[in-house]
Amino acid sequence: MLAENIVGRSDVSTFWGGSVPQWFSLDLGRYEIYVTHYTMKHGYHLANSYLQNFQFQGSKDNVNWVT
């Protein structure tokens, strides 16, 4: 999966296979952001390919995570 397919506006397939759980992490380097809104969209066209049981988390050290 390419980063631009995860964080982007293009209409691309985001199917990662059938195993669970699945997750991804984005390293923003030295930048910090304050998230006020976000949108989640799935791009695979099967009846059971809907988003469920997700958490949006952040970390400053990639060890300690805040939901």
C-alpha cells in the first residue's frame, strides 16, 4: 500500500487482504498536528468490506498511544 493511497483523495482500492487486525502508521517527522476532523473511506467493492471497529490514535514516540 502506498502512502498516497492511504492519505489522499484519489479513488483507489484500499483492500489489504482478509487478515485482521490491520493498521497503518504515518510518521510526520518533526511536525505535530492537532486533528479536529477526519474522514475514513473504504474503496473495495465487496459486501463485507466496510470499515468497523476502528480507532484513531496518535503518538509522539511510537510507543505510547492516545486514542
